[in-house]
Amino acid sequence: MNTKNVTDKLERKTLKRKARAEAPARKKRASDVARGSQKKKVQHMSKGQRKR
């Protein structure tokens, strides 16, 4: 929902709520998919000699 051109805060709020209500329901996540599967994984620094 693009409400960039709407200046009134209350009007924007009602438009967004209306769009959210009309949007199709989202599917539930499959049980075999991990919650953070799409997250970017953190690469850990190498252990041993410390970098100063």
C-alpha cells in the first residue's frame, strides 16, 4: 500500500487498515521450516591470536 502522497495522518491510517483487511490471509509457515531460515548468517572471526 503506497500512501506516500496522502498528507493527513488519520486518512493514511484508515487507508492502510482497509488495505490490510482486504489483503488475502497469509499462509502459515510449514513445520519443517526454521523460523530464521531467511536470516543472514553471521560469520564468526577466527579464534586464536587476537587482532589488536
